[in-house]
Amino acid sequence: MASILNIARSQQKPKDPDEEQVMLAMWTASADIGVKCTCAGFSPLSDFLAVGTDDGAVSIFNPKTGRILSKLGASYTKSTNSLSSALEDNGRGMTMSVRFNPASPSKPKARVALSTGIVEGWDIKTKSSNATNVVENGQTLALDYGPDGRHYAAGGMDQQTPDNRGHAVRVYDDATSKLVRSLEGDCLAQGHSNRISCVRFKKDRELASGSMDGTIKLWSIGSKDPIASLPGGSDGTFEIIGNSIDFYGDYMIVGSARPHKHLLLYDMRMNRLVSEVAWRKMKPAASAAARRWNVAKLASLQKTNIIAAGFVDGKIVAGGSGSNMVKVFNPIRSSAPVAADAFPVDQSMAENGELRDLYKPVARFEVPSAVMGLHVSPQPVLRKGELIGDQECREDAKIIAVAASSGQVYGVKMPSSNSTSEPII
């Protein structure tokens, strides 16, 4: 028997070190019957997971088990034999974004952006809504909290005024829910000319907004005018339709809903594109011409529209439609240190506009429908030694929450930074 095993082992092909780990779901749950998931967000302590749906409701889950705990903002129609009555709009629109206040861990509070122009404030434990903002005749499509929890910002579509001032990012005081400032620009420094689909704070008083006008605006909440506008030159335009902007130190990741240049990394010290993160692994290009050819091949081999993207401890997690999967990207150690304040961008690169391969895909999770929202727990959900089913968890681990257009929600263990071939648990 031993000789047979040795022969079998000798005939096994060596494992490809660049092969992506296939992640498996720890649990799968359904937000409700007949709904589509639209967004997801963890509480600061990672003890609650909120998932928004296209019926204007938010389902609260236990992140460790996937068990649904409560439902906020649900509005059910009365039983009827009339199909049109059963499908009648409940007046809440769609839940477009849900975010927890990071400064309130013991008393989790969340803000919910609805497509009807409403932003609701919820106490998760008491299931009570006690604060509401309304954009008259508009839509709210994006929402985020500042790191200190004092302010939150919302954006979407505004009713156009006679002077055509565009679509505003509105910054509110969280304690009072009162408007602090509208970030809308003016004739000299223009704001957004189309719907705002993503809002993301960089610091307590600095944020970015992505719009369907193809640009990202950088703002300080002390001024109504944008500090800068991206992209520029040959970068093309962005197609941002979800929570696909995030910051890590001086770097910004941007995910676009297009088959190429869909995951871009910017150095914010220069407001310059430094890397195109490839969705599929390819051999490093030996020249600029070879790199352009690789980009063309990637566009034809793997069409992916990024709807959600973000940093997690220096890694990148992104997902969307087209390929219907979530991928985790690790820094290439010889090129991209994980420290947020360091990056190998030297003066020569800045002068000649050179791009570098700084990240590589190491793990993937496939779903049968589009990835509409994803969020990674800020704290470990799994603890070392804890039993998950019949397996023992080998280390503390964070969870990736994946919200799909099918109405399913998946809890996926974030892979270890030490190995791409480790067991899932």
C-alpha cells in the first residue's frame, strides 16, 4: 500500500504557487422571499451584519451563524388576490447603502440611504428609527460615516435648480441630523453633473465622491468647492455604480463597472494613477508594449464590472457582475509593502508615468448571481480554537459578507495573509 501511495504522490503535479484559493461560504442565508440584495455593512464590533434589499428594508444578521435577528424598515402589503396590488411599491424605494457609526460600538447605530431621498437613523438593539433626513424630489444613493462618527455624508440625485448647480454631497451632524454643508462646487470649481453613486471619507473632514458623470471629486467639509477632480488625461472616465472607492493611508482604490481598467490604484500624494490591478494573474510584462498587450488580453478573457471594492489591512477585496465573483488581492511583497504610509513610487516613476504591478489575486469566491454589495468585518468574527461545524478555527479571522442580486447573503472567511492554500477553516 505504501508503494502505491508513493507512486501516486510522485505522479501528482506540483501545486501552482500562483493558483488562486477557492473560498467556500461558511454560511448562506436569504434576506427575504423575492427580494434582491443591494448593499451590506458590519457594525464596529462585527457583532451585527446589516444587508439592504430592493424593498427598502434592512435585514440584521448574526455574522457568525448567518441567522437573521431582525428586519428594519419592512413594509408588507396586505394579503390580496390581485398581483398588481401585491407588487405595489411600498413607498420606501430601494435601500442603497447602510453604514454603522464607527464611534458607537456598544450601542450600534446605523444610517440607511433610500432611493426615495430619505436617510434614516436606526438603533439596532431597540429597532427604533429616531432620525430622518429628506432630499425633496431627489434620490439618496450613497452614504458614509467619518472615522470619528461626528459627521456622515450622503449623495445621490438632486432636483436641478435654475442655476444648474449640479448634484450635491450633503454633510450632516450625526448628533442632530442637521445639515452642516452642501458640497456642490460653483462655476469656477464645478461639482458633479450627474448622480452621485459613492461617498467615502478619507479622514474626519476629507472625503471623496464618485459620480455617474465619470469623475471622482475630493472634498474638505470646510468648503463647498472640490479640492481636486479625477481622473485626468489617459486614465479615461470612471463608471462608479456602487461602494467602490476606499482609502488606505495615502492610497485610493477605485472600482469601475467596465471590463477593463476596472480596478485602479492612486497615490493621493500626487493624485496619480500608479497601478492597474489585474483581475487575472499573468506573467509580468517585460516592456510597456507587453503590458499593454496583457491589458488587452485581460479585457477579453475576463469581463468584470466592479460594483464594490475596498482595502482590508493592506489587501484589496472586490466583486461585481460579469464574472459574478469576489476576489482578494495581496500586495506583491517585493513591490508593495503593506504599510499604509509607504509605497515604492519614486521620482522617476512620477516623471515618466510608469505603472507597476503592485497586487495579485490570491483567492476567489463565486456566486450564481451578481455581487451587489460586500463588506469585511472590522474585527475578527472567528476566534482561534473555536469550533465551526466539525472543524477548529486555526486563527482569528475576519468575515467577508457578500450580498447578491439573487437575495442570498454569504459569509466567507477572509483568507490568511500567510498562505493561499490553507484550509478554509
